[in-house]
Amino acid sequence: QVQLVESGGGSVQAGGSLRLSCAASRDTISSKCMGWFRQAPGKEREGVASIYTGGGSIYYADFVKGRFTISADNAKNTLYLQMNSLKPEDTAIYYCAADLAFGSRTGASCFSRGLNLQYWGQGTQVTVSS
């Protein structure tokens, strides 16, 4: 089973950028559904972006389109989330998740699985100040 460890969180002013990393071990991320999720204080965990690492198909939540970019480096066994133009409402704990891919094997299908992905990291805090 894959183990996931996030890093790269921190504090930044509105308009700034951060790059999150999710290092996987014990299994390859190749040909898997992987995604980034976030949970703000008092709110439910929500999907941010997903990728099918076998073909690179990607899906974004509407609220991050044009600002965030998800990518995967299969050789480094690492998932990334480049976050630009950050807003205070992006403040949350960010989690990466992974699971076997099945079905249509697209970013959208991975995204639709939401919190049902099997493997999760411990999260990394992102704080955006105004």
C-alpha cells in the first residue's frame, strides 16, 4: 500500500504562490488516481484537483481553475500542486490522496471518487493572509 507525505505548506500573503509536494513510498504512483483535497476550519473536506497518472488526464474544481496546477512526476514518485494567485479563502489543510484507477481512467472520474480514495497523507497547512 502506498504511503503519502505532503510538504511545502506555509504562510503567504494574498497573491502569492506555494508549491505543494506529495512524496509516495511503498508503491508507485504510476497509473493511479491521485488528487489534492483541502479542509478549512469548520468546513468539510473538498476536492481541489485530480489526475490520472497513467495518461495525465486532469480535472480541477471550478474555484481553482486558472490558478492551481496539478502534476505528477512518475520517476520521482511525487505529486505536485502549484498554487498561484492565492486568496485568503484558500487557507486550509491540504491533503493528497491516491488509489487504484479503474473505469474511464480520467481526471474527472478520479475527482468524482472524492473522499473514497483509499490512501491519504497527513496534510500540510496553507495559510493565506490578506
